[in-house]
Amino acid sequence: MVKHIDVRGTHFEIGEAHGRQAASEIAISLATYRRMFQDMAGLDWDTARYEAERFKAAIEHVCPELLEEMAGIARGADIDPLDVLVLNARSEIALTHAGGPIQPDGCSALSQRDAKTGAQWLAQNWDWKASQRDALICMTLRAPNKPAITMVTEAGIIGKIGFNEHGVGVCLNALRSQICRPKLPVHVMLRRVLESDGVEHALDMIDEVGVASPAHFLIADASGQAAGVEVSPMGDSAMTPRHGRLCHTNHLIAKHLPPGLEDFPREDSFTRLERLRALVAESEPSFESLRAHLSDEQGAPDAINRRENPDIPAGERMETLFTIVMNLTEKRAELSMGKPADHPEIVTLSL
């Protein structure tokens, strides 16, 4: 199904276990992004390493322990620490450089609160390059003085999509933009969100520190709080749910954006968002109903349940690689690899 690494220890020890147990998956990540940087941005690996070093000072200033974790990954996988930094800055390197083909985008995310029980739900499809399917891992982390975290990530990357023992969860939508500054990379900030104790704490931390490139984080917690925040190095735009619901795809939707912030979405981002909003409005949340929404194929192949589109260049194709549905009130999630419409095996995650 998917490799699950469960580890307790210092950040370096966590990283070393990550690198040792997922060495083969990390090799896939490195190969994927070596090709992607060249195809999408015209960058060779040496240039990508140079670009990644721009973010090292910000990470060292804000969360040096996460830099130690990356060093542990490098030790465990027997690779250069700078290559691990490249993976953790892959959004900034791949998605903000002009010059290559139009970059692909994907992912459909939603937050919904149960009006009857008050339970808070969070869910998404993660759409990306098919070559990264075999690089996906699940991790449960227990670091000193930090909440326990369960997340799904690309091997070698220290933060992504999941939830923690306080019931704080986060989903991610990529935004295509040419804006980038030497602040915390998107995936490092996702890890910081997963280390927070509530939505307000996460939003304050994002606002104080700043994110290197534009993205959307959908954050919710066990108390029923939820917010969508379109982050960028120029500032953040937070949105609250309406009628307990908030959906997002791959374009900016906040009404008040920082001056100069722009994105370059594909048309299907708008149609997927409209369709997802309509589906979520029609039912109460449950593992079954949210998975059904994420299985929707209206507009296929570029639907919520995304399949590779043979009519676009191979380097721009993407598909749904995993689906996660989280009940944050119960601190429980259901994860499936592949397209939810194909009824893959479901694994339960809990803290």
C-alpha cells in the first residue's frame, strides 16, 4: 500500500530514520525533480542546488531543528544534505521559474463542519506527476516538546499534508506564480503548521515568519475552527468558511490580495472549484461522502478525480496520486493511494 515510518526521537534521529527507511523512495523523488526542473524551468541540478541555498538562512533562523532533520535524512539515505534541501524547496524551484512549458497544477481541497455534531472535517485529492506515486510515504513523528504528527509526504520532504495530536490538520493547493523570496519554503511551513496547537496559532506563525512562494493552506482544528490562507512572501490572505464549508483548488480566490500578487491558473481550476462547492453543499460530511465528492469525474480527464490527459505534452501531465479524508475531532483519517473513483484500498490513520 504505502510505506509507514513511525519514529520517536530528536529531529536528527527522526530524519535519519526517514532517510534510512525511505532511501529508495528518496531516490525516486530526486529523479523526478531532476527531470521536472529541467522540463518545467530549464534548470539543471547544479542550478537547483544553488537556488535551494537561498532558503537555508531563513530555515536556520526560524527552525534550525528542521534543518537538523534534513541533515539526518541525508545521513540516513547517504546523500548530500543540499540535495535534501532542494527537495524541500521544490515548489519554489519548479513553480516560480518562467521559461519552460506551462507548469501543471492540481489538487482539490475542502473543509466542512458537521452542523449536527460539530465535528470538523478536512479532505483533499493530491494531484501531481505520476512518477512520484512510488515516492509517497506516510510518517508518524514524535519529536521532543512537539505534538505527534501523522502526514503523507514525498520521501525526503519534511512537511506536507496531515494532522497532529491536537487535531490540527492542513491541506495544500499549489499556485503557479513567478514570485519567490528567501523566506521559509512552502513545505517547511507546512511542517510548522503541523506543529501548531490550533488554527489561530498557525495563522499567527505564518503571518510572523512569511512563506517564500505563493500557495494555499487549508487549515482546521478539532475545535471546529477552519481557515484558508493564500500565503505569499508579500503577505497572506485568510478566508473563513461560509455555512461551515470552504473549498479551494489552484487559483487565488481571496477578495483582498497583497499588491502585486498574481497567479497563472489553468481553466480547470475554476471548473473544479465550482463543482466541488456544489457537491459539498449537498450533503453532510462523512468519510464516505467526502470521498465520493473527491471521486467526481465531471469534466474528465481534468476533473476533481484527475486522470492523465493524453492531449497535452507528456511533461505537463498529472493525475490524482492520493486521497485523504480527516475527521479532526476524532483525530482519525482515511488514506487511499491512487484515484478514489477506482476504489483503491483504504488505510486508517489515527493519533
